[in-house]
Amino acid sequence: MPHLLLDGISIGAALFDPHSGRIAYANDALRRTLQYDAEELTQLALHNLVHPEHHDAWFANLKNVLNGAPDPCRFETRYLAKDGRFVRMRTVQSGVRGECGAVAWISCLLEEAPAMPDDISPTPAGVTIWRWSAPEHSDGAGAYRVLAGPAPEFSEATIDTLTKSIHPDDLDQAQALLRRGLSGTAGTLAYRHLNGDGRVRWTRQAVNPVSEGGGPVTHLIGISVDVTAQPGRGDASESMLRFIQHLQTRWNKPLVVADVARQHGVSLRAVQKHFALRGITVADFLKRIRLVHAYDMLAEAGSRTTVTKVCAKCGFGNLGHFARDYRSEFGELPSDTLLRARMRHRALSRDGNR
């Protein structure tokens, strides 16, 4: 990757993985503009920093690059800075091809642009930008503050303010997203939450960890977007919800999607359409569920935990493919997560023996 070339230019520049969006490299100009250090940015997916109003356009331009557009894609969008501000930047995306001819990386040039009137307008309806300070102790709550969007009902807000209305079937995944954030891993999740009148709405949640100087995570910056009104988001039938719940609760069992769909009274075509509207396949949905559980097992590993055992327990038949998918999802190898957990346990044991 041409790091020296990117370091030598005066505007922001980044290289990111075209599939996961994870930033592989960001030059000094981009780090100064967004106020993240190099280590923080390489823990983030670039699309997680994009303002919710610009998500669709950002991904449409990325798709054009991946489909072989002959010219770079040029557009303006706003990116989330470390202090919670959104910075408008002119963006140029182009593909960097590998030896096989396929796009291996996306090169992105980002130049700060003058603010527009809509940059200072009220946050769009259904969007909440929040900050959660990491708890000082494992049993602490940490301070939760809304930076933009509807203010919480209670002045003494905690992270429970965010999670208390999440649908019970999705709560474990949402809490796992926050735990991974505190461990330094950015992520996104679509989940259901319940209104005061009991109606179900869909939320897309992005979580970005922030640390100081490469140290422990000090706080999380999150963007919550109500996506119920987007095509196909709010029209899931009870049968489809039962099908999804089956995948979420029996993720560690052998599953044949067609058989599970038939068991819950939905057609395979309906299942495929439901997930296609969300930009994902049902196989990838199930894989992500299993990867999240694998991460939690490794992050809370006991003395006898091994990567091979976790791989098998989470339904992955090929250790190499598991490591590849895990790294694409979390930005590190399973062995890295396991090593960090063991080092933490050793440190706690030493503290306990003093």
C-alpha cells in the first residue's frame, strides 16, 4: 500500500477494506481533521463515521467503484469527528486492484469543505448521536450523554437509557456490541426496540470506540438511526420474526435454512428477499451471529479455551476460513482476542495476590 505517497499530500487520505470498511491506513492530514490518532482510526470502519443522511449515497458510490467504474467517484459527505462534530469533506473514492485484477482496497481522498446551511440544522428526525464514558469499574454504569437528537427523559442518564427499550430477543446482541466497543472494536447492528405503546421499530446502531494515545477506551461515540420507514424494514411478518429468532437462539446448532423457513411458515424466496432488502444474505446474517458469540467466548476465555474449540463450538468447519472471517469482522485474529483475555486474567490474578 502506498503509505509514503499518502503521507506526502496535504489533504486527508485513507485506505480501507472494500468489504468490511475497516480503515487500514489514514494519513496525518485526515487524523488532524477528525482528531483521531492512527491506532483509533484503524479500529474503525469508515462508513461508521458517515452521517446517517449520507449513508445511501456513500454506499452507492462504493458500489460503483467495486463494479469497475472507469473514473473515481466524487461526492461530498459529512464524517464524525472524535468530539462528536460532523465535518463536511469532499470525497474521492477509487479502487486499488490486486494481482488477480479484483479491487483489493479502496483509496479515499478527503478534503475539508466549507460548511453548508444544513450542517448546522437540527438533527434529522429518528437520529440520535450519543457519547458513553467507559465505566471506571466493572460494575459501574458510566456517564451517557446525548450530543444530538432527542434528549433522554431522565437527567441522570446511563447506558440503560439506551438499552432499556430494546426488544428482549435482540438485547444480548446489542449488549455484545457495546462490550466489543469497550474492548476497542467498532461495529454496527440492526435491532428492534419497543415504543411506549408497545409498537416495534427498527434501529441501526453504529458504535465507535475512542481512546487517548493508544490507551484503553475512554468512551464510545454512537449513532442510532430509526430505519423502520426504509423499504422492507418494518414489514416483517410474525412468521419471519420467528424465523429470525430461531437463528438467533439456535445459532450453535446445525441449520438448513430452507428447513427452518418451512418450519416457521415462510418461503425460502421470502427469506432471501427480506435479507436482500437489508443488503445481506441469510448465510452472512447467521455467520455474523456466530462470529459475535465466538468473540465473546474468546474475550471471556478460561484457562482451557482454545481458538480451535471456539471455532468448532460456534459452527465453523474450517479454522482458516473462521480466522479470515473473524479478522474481517473485528479487525484482529481470534488468537489476538484470546491472548488479550489471558493477559487481562493474569493481570487480575497478580492484583488479587497482592
